[in-house]
Amino acid sequence: MGKPIFIGGTSSHAGKSWMVTAICAWLRRRGLRVAPFKAQNMSNNSYPCRAGGEIGRAQAAQAWACGLDPEPAMNPILLKPNSDGGSQVVVHGKVWKTLPARAYYEHFDYLLQEVLQAYGNLASRFDVVVMEGAGSVTELNLRQFDLVNLGLAARLSAPWLLVADIERGGVFASVIGTVGLLTPEERGLMRAFAVNKFRGDLSLFEGGKRILEERTGCPCLGVFPYANGIALDDEDSLSIPDAPAVSAMPVGQRCAILRFPRISNTTDFRLLKCASWITVPAGQHFDFIFLPGTKNTMADLEWLREQGLAEWILDEHRRGATVVGVCGGFQMLGESIGDPYAMESNSTEFAGLGLLPIRTVLQREKTTRVVQAKTPGGHAFSGYEIHLGETTQLCSDPVPFALLEDGTHDGLRADRVIGTYLHGALEDTGVLAELGIIAAPADLMPFSSLANWFAPYGKDFEEFFL
């Protein structure tokens, strides 16, 4: 069986996903067969596996760092929030149930067995399984229901690394406090801690490193520098700016992206660095308005109207803006959205924005697949679909967004209105160029650079963990 290594954090966004991806890339470079594993992830940024099902987008990137195709075993439980207190629960890549938080914990015994089964699957095929935790490793009130943090690491006797984020401040309290809350078994498995996202002269923290080692009785793997110029997939929407940014784009390139309450796959817009994320009608005018995917199209369409954004979009379109909808945003642009099986609401049908001649009906089964496509201009690109709806076009001679490799069409183009089911399309500079948007290409999965970033600490990592 492969060796487990667990990477936990003092908090959310401490850099666990980043660290796991870097370790995977570095271990692969050393010639080891390595796979990522996150037992339970909460994110609406997901990716379809070629063999079927979906997993968190961050785990997909980690799989690519290992030179692997993503598979459901790498993220056996994916929670996709679709209301203030509930989530769609995806188990082994397929929708299992939609549950409120308290009801989810009632299924702990069943879900734990599914997690252990998935881990065993990977451990039987790989030399090392790099496990990622979720949030803080010391959520005391949830310890009895722990599927993903130190409860799992203890079950698997996995040595582990604690990652802390120095950029947000409070690194001494977070590291020392976390270690102070560990059980004797958890502390016995802890091998080291890492201070992440340090800006400036690393030598200035030598004293801080020594204090942390003395107070915790644990060695520091390293003080990792903030890596400018290396960008990875966002695990969730928390990295979206809280307030609208002032657009630096010139006239003709001004872009707005709607920040739905239940937004999904925010990675679609990672090349639009200067776009404004908005939640209320803006006082400035835009050339492009993007409606992203959403985990609950019906609820976010209602939110759109409550915020006054529906009429604002129509006004901006009349002024000359191009409106682009992806997945759930595409569905919103149509005449109506039906929900006969109550997948998202108790209403059987919602009126759409009426900008595209389409009608969507939500189905019981989700479509998840990776596709190859071409734009009308002949540009080839990769995309992926994750959606419940089936969309019917109501026009006799539609102009598609793209032609798929199986000969079918995706999406629709009309008078300055574009809709597509293809996540990832707008991550391609050639696709953006055909839409009239200029975006500089970005090295978004620089696994060799990540391996180099981690390499100076590799000798100590081998000593502590291998």
C-alpha cells in the first residue's frame, strides 16, 4: 500500500491546495507514483472526470501535477452549496443527495466508509498519496464527524504537515494555538509546520521561526516565499474580490462579471484580470457583461431580479454591451427555465431574461464531460460541461457558439448575446479574441515552477515524511 502524507492548515486559504500541488509535482519529478486525495471538499468550482463524474477543480489540478487524469477517488465527497444552509452532496463523482448541514452529519458512518474505500483504491496503485485537509485541522466542535482532517489522518496513521499563512497576520497564535489543541495521537503524527506566503527578506523571520519551534516542540519545514507569477486554479469563490474593482480596461474592453450568491466555476474568468465583479447595478457602462455558472440557476435568477440587475443587463445590452452567459448564465438568457422534478426550487417554471431564443428544462441526471470544440472561426479549444439542464433552441437557423468533436453544436450566438455550456472556453485566449476581448495568456498550471518552488525544502521533507 502507498504511503499517506497529510497536509493540514491552521485555517482556510492557508495554502494547503497550493502546497499539495507543489509536493505532488516535486514527488513526481523524483520518479514516485503519486496521487492527490481530498476526502471532502466544499466548492462549486468542479471539473468532470473523463471516466465520468466530477471532483473539485483544485484536485483536478493536483492530478495534472501528478501526470494523471482526474478521477472520483481523488475527491470522493464534494459538497456543492446551493442554499444558505444546504449542499448538493456528490459521492464518487455522482450526485447522492441534497442535505442541510445537520442532516449531512447524520450520514457520517456511511460517508466514512466511502472515504476509506476511495483512499484504499488510490493507496493500492500509488507509492504516495498526498492528502489535503479542509479549513482548520482543529475544529473542535466537529471532531466527532471529521472525515477530512486529523480524524482521517489518525485512522490512516499518516504523518502530517501543518501549513500557516503569514500574510494575513497572527501566524504565532495560529501555529502555537493549533498545536496546543491537538490530541496526543495527533501531535505524535505531526512531523513539521510550514510558514507560507512570506513577502520580503526571509532572513527577517529567522527569529520568528526559532520561537515557533521552541513553543511547539516541532521543526519548521521552511518559510515559503510568496510566489509571484505562479497562478493555480482557485478552489472556491472566496478569492473573488469583495468589492468591484475599478476597471483598467480601455473602452471596448470594459468587462463586468456578475457575482451570483451561488456562483460556480469562477475559474472561467481567470484571464479577465481587470474585470469588475458586481452584485448591484453599476454606475459605469460596460462593453461585455458575463453571467457565470451557478449551483442554483432558479434562485440566482430570482436574486438577479431582486437586485435590479436583470433590468440593468437589458439596459446595458440596449446601449451596445455584449452579454455572455456560461452554463447557468446561459440558461438565464433564454425564454424560460423549467424545473419539473424540483431539482432547484418548488416553482415549475421561471421566466428568463429573453435575450436568446432558447428554453431549458432541468433534468434529474447531471451532464459531466470533457469535450474538444472549435469556434465558428475555426479555433480549436478544450472545454467541459457540468449541468442539469437540457436546452432547446427555438430558432430555425441557429448560429452555435462552438462545434463539438462529435459533430453536435454547443450554445448560441445572437445579436450581441452569446450563450454556452462550455466551462473553460473563456480560459482560452483564442476564444476571447474571437469575442473581441484581448487577454494576455497566463501560465496557470506551472507545475515545473511549483516543483522548483518546493525543491529547496525537499531534503528536509524527505527526512520528515519519506
